[in-house]
Amino acid sequence: MTFSSLSGKASRAPIWRADLRNCRRHRLRPPDLILYFKSTPSWRGLFWHCLGECAWLSVRQEIVRKEVVKMEYQLVRIGPVPCIMMMLLSIGLMNHVIIAPMILDEAGRDSWIAIILTAALLPLLLLPLYATMRSIGTQQLPVWLEERAGRVTKNILIVAFGLLLAAIAISTAFDTVTWGETTYLPNTPPFVTSIVFVALSVSGAILGIHVIAYVSCLLLPVVTVLGFFVSGANTPHKDYSQLLPVMEHGWSPIVNGMVMVAGGFIELTLFTLFQGYVDKPFRKSHLAVTSAIVVILSLGPIIGILTLLGPYEATIQRYPAFVQWRQVQIGKYFEHVDFFAIFQWISGAYIRTACALALIMDLFQIRNRVKRGILGGAIGLLTVGFTLYPFDDSSGYRLYKEYVPYMLCAFLALFIVLLLIAAFGRKGEVAHDANNGA
């Protein structure tokens, strides 16, 4: 109901109690309330006019505040378990799928030995990693760096981490689009698949790490069940004698394979970036269990393809994990279930790419959703451009194979810098409190 329908009542200037009841009865909005009492020629009308103006001003301020909050990204802390599930999908794709053909190419039949030996060296990484994580506590990494090393050092390290994460996002999208083009989408233009994949990843990154972690909680159980399924379904066709003899060609292939394996394991140092997203610090058990699962994820496709096809055929496969899905056959009528591999790969690739983009936005402390979208869109366009570059599959594979050792060195160098800052950097109040809480 509007003021016009009450004009007759307003002209009679009822007492203030009747005015209030009348406004409540007709559910007048603040502007109608103001107009209603402005027509009352009394001190009561002036009082209610001022009160209505103040009420409407408060409503407007609240509306503006809510709209501003909607435009701002709010950090939502999550539990350690959802964060670990997100990391397993991301790091698992690297160790389970992406570097598997490179390990086989370098070490051949001894690839599983290279993984076991690299896993034996993992404590040399995990012990200093846990010490660094304790120093960070549950702070955001940029805050901790500024407290311990100063603004200049913080900015340099943030840019370095941003470049590494951008490389992860671009390389993951490139490998995913290339795989789709050569397997299940040969007639679909790469432009379409890259645009769709990158747009979904950027959307997840804008929403934040907590949303990506919750999506991971839904995806990881399904991915895990499918992994056990393909392993069990292929068991009758496996010949474990293909794993022997070991060291046919000496130590050189094993060492080269260990470099590739380490290129995947080094991503465990990303725990330092995820410290600022958990509501309580990671424990030693979290780090140990995650590392053990990553080792198993690395061994699974290597042993599976070696026992299925033998060392010579396995080393020439571009996508060993996908080939194992194509070998699944249960009875006479149950086969061609390799479409499940698409779900597994896309799940890991989406989480990995979206997570890398979200970390970039948070490292540069971009809270406004519009600005996050602009940065994500810029990196997304760069990613799409890279995926559309006319690489053939062999050229892209060689580029990726050269890229892994460089990423290993870059991650290792940045981790050493963080370790030195944790050991010798100045201790601020924030760092001290977080350390005590850890």
C-alpha cells in the first residue's frame, strides 16, 4: 500500500499511536512512512519524519554493506582432512598420471625401483618441511614472510611462487587438452575443450580454496573406488615376473628415473602454502599419511603397466594409466569401461588447475571478486593460448619431460629459502603466537 491511498487518513492527523498502528497494518516502506508523517502538521509529524529518515538511511547503509561484502572474497578456514583430500587429487594427478610415462622412459623395468629408492629419501624432505610448517603455524604465507623476512623478500618469493603455480596450471591444462584430443575427443576442436576446462577452473578459483576442497571431498572417494576397480579387474592378466630382473642396465637409468619421481614428490612442499587455510595446524601423521599415499599412487600405474604389457611395450605408452583402463575385461560382455578414466583424469586436472589459480590469487592477497576474475581470466587466456600452440604430441611430451627437472630445482630452491627464513628470520608476535598454537 502506498501513501496516496492513505492521504485522506493523513490529513486528519491522528494521534501518534494510531499512526504507528496504521503504518504497521499497511506494511509501509520507509519512503512511504516518511511521506505519510510529513503531511502531519504537528511536532509528532516532525519526530516521525526524522525517525523515518534515520531508519531509511540505516537500511541503505546495510544494503550497501551487504553488496560490498558479496564482492569481497572471504577466507574460510577448513579442516586438515578436506585440505589433504584436495592435495591428493592435485599431487596424485602429477605422480599417478603425468610423470608415469617419463619414469618408464628413463628407468624402464627398474621404474618401480626408482620410486622405492626415492621414497626412502623422503624423510630428508619431510623433516625440514614439518619444521617449516610449525614455524608458519596457521598464518597465510604472505603474512608470515613479511613478519619474518620483510616486505621486499616477501614480494620476491610471492612472485616466484606465483610463476611456479602458473606453470602448474598451464602445463596441467595443456596435458589434459592434448590427452582428450588424442583419445576420446579427436574431432572436437582443442579451442572448445580448452575454453570449457579453463573457464571451469577459473570459476572454482574465484570462489576460493574452501570450495575446491569441498568439491574434492565429493570427487576423491569416487576416484579412489575406480582406482581399486581397475587394479582388481586387471589382476588376472598381470604377470609379476615382468618386474624382474632388476638393474639390467646399471644404476644410470634408476638415477634418471629418480629425478622424475622427485619432480612429483617435491610438490609435497605445497603444504607450506596450505597452512593458512586450515583451522588447526597439520600434524606429523597428516604429513606421513599423505606422503605414503603419494608413493602408492606413483607405484600403482608403473607396476600395473609393467605387469600387463611388459617393460618394452610399457615404455612406449604415452598414457600408461589410461591404457590399463582399456585392458579391463570382465567375462564376455563387460569391457570398454575406459570412460571411467575420463572422470578420474578430469577430476584431478580440475582440482589441480583451480587450486593453482586460487593460490596465485591468495598469494597476491586479491580479495575483490572482480579483480580475482580479471587475474584468473588473464592466466586463463594465457593457458588457452598455450594449449592451442601447434605442438604435436611428441614435441609436447619432450617439452614436459624437460620441464619436470626444472620444476624440481625451482621448488627445492624456494623450499630451502623458506627453511632458512624459518630458522634464522626475525620472530614477530604473530609468528610467535601461531607457533605456540601449533
